[in-house]
Amino acid sequence: MKAIRCRAWGAPDTLRLEEAESPSLQPHQVLIRVRAAGVNFADTLMVGGSYQVKPPFPFTPGLEAAGEIVETGAAVDSLRAGQRVLAVLRSGGGYAEEIVLDAAAVVPIPAAMDFVTAAAFPVAYGTSHFALTHRGHLQAGETLLVLGAAGGVGLTAVEIGKAIGARIIAAAGGVEKLEVARSRGADELIDYRTESIRDRVRALTDGKGADVVFDPVGGDAFDQALRAVNWEARMLVIGFAGGRIQAVPANLILVKNISVIGVVWGAQAERDPVLISRNLAELLRWWEAGRLKPLVARVFPLAEAGAAMNALLSRQYAGKIVLET
């Protein structure tokens, strides 16, 4: 088979499509013919050597994929050959024509869902759902501020927050991106290229502030949002796509009983794959009911994985970047 290989820490441009040995199958695993793989910010971190997981060289990146089951291990009775599925790969491996992984990390997809949509689904929607429900305990009627609201994960937070019944304030850079967030249910918009997140949130909430902040951006955006939250607000730290890891001033957390909460969905998936698979199955039912509408910004061929990562890092696109095999 062919797979994208990383042979040294570096930029996405160093990745190459190479011949690779087909993986062997263990009793509790399934073999999947990959049709599409999602591209995530964490993939770029893994290739650059700054992700929590550092696989030995050479390795194949890719944390999510979709395709057809080719073969199941002897101990697998919940899945069968020929099923169309999506998969979560904690340690990477999705940028390949074939993958092998534990059956617990595999979820059947609806008949109407194409592979590109399925590959764009698990990490973004899984992260947002886990963050807003399991970690942030978002309630109907609360105000949710989503930073980076037009990105692959931010846009799903807008959708899921809306499905829960929250009032959504979406913050992103540029009018076009904000209109995408509006199309997915955002009630209020903040263009942080021209507006102050802190001042606009305060104005939109009559001075009360947001109840929950969903933040995959970090840096200056987090600093502003922290000064625009309500009593007992929950700050959900998803990542640092803005490039700067913020220092959190403890005095500001103290005066309003603010909770700053880490969200590491990938590690949770490894610790409790049954919970994550159950949540993904629920989200797929929401998709079937029309409550979720994944947005794929661009599709690249597998051989252009480096270009796809650079497209993601450019932050020019609303929605997800996907590779097709």
C-alpha cells in the first residue's frame, strides 16, 4: 500500500507518499481501506514534533479516517467486512491507503454519508461535543462564546452549542468567515480583526459576559475573552492555533469563580474509547436528523498531504480540509 511518511520533525512540505508495508491484523482489530482522511491542526503539531504523542520514525500522521472494513479480527463481533465506517487514530496513521486499529475506535456511518464528510466528522465534532457537554456542562439558555468560530473545530462548536439551546456569539477574522458561522446558527458575530472581543461581548450581554468560552485559538483572543465572562464562567482550552500559549492570571479567575478547563479529546478517546464511540454514534444520529451540517473547505489528493496541512495553517478556509485516497 501507499502512505504518507514523516521521517524527521519538520514542516508539512517534508512529507512524502511512499510504499509501505500493509499492517498485520490482531484479533481485536479491523483492517480498513481508507477512502478519505481529515486534516487537523494536531497533525501539523505531530509532524513538527510538538504534539503530546511522538511516534517513532518513520510514521504516518492522520488522526481520523473513513473507509470500508476489509477484514475483522477473530475477536471482533460488532463489525463486519464491507461496512462503511469512520475511525479515530490516537497515534496517527490515517494518511494511508490501509489502516489497522482496535474495533472500539471504529463507528459505522449512515448510508447517506459520503466518505469525505465522514472523514471530516470525528475529531471536530467529537472534540466540540466532549468539550461543551462533558467538560463545560453547557446548558440551554446560556451564552456560549466561540473563538475561531469558522475553523474546522470552531464551526462544530457553533452547531453543537446551538443544538443544545445556547445563545451563540461567534468570533472570527473577517466578514466571510462570520457569515459561515451565521449559516450554522450563530446569533451574534464579532470580527476580531476590527472589533474588541471583550467590549463586544460585554455589549451583547448587557455587561454580564459569556457563560462558556470555547477557545481553540489561545493567546490574545483568550486574554480578551477572560475579561468578558459571567460569574462562574467556564473557559474551555482546546488549543493554541493563534500561536501563543497564554498565561492565565489567577486573580481574574478568583474574582468571578471562573473555571479554566482543559479539553484533550484524543487522550480521552484512548482512555475511554467506548464513551467516545458512543458520543460519535449520537452525533451521527444528529447528522441524519439534519441538525449538523459539516463544511468541507477543500479536498486534496493523498499525495498532497503537505499542501493540505499548509492550507489549514494558512487559516484562509472556513471548515475542514480533507485528503482523498
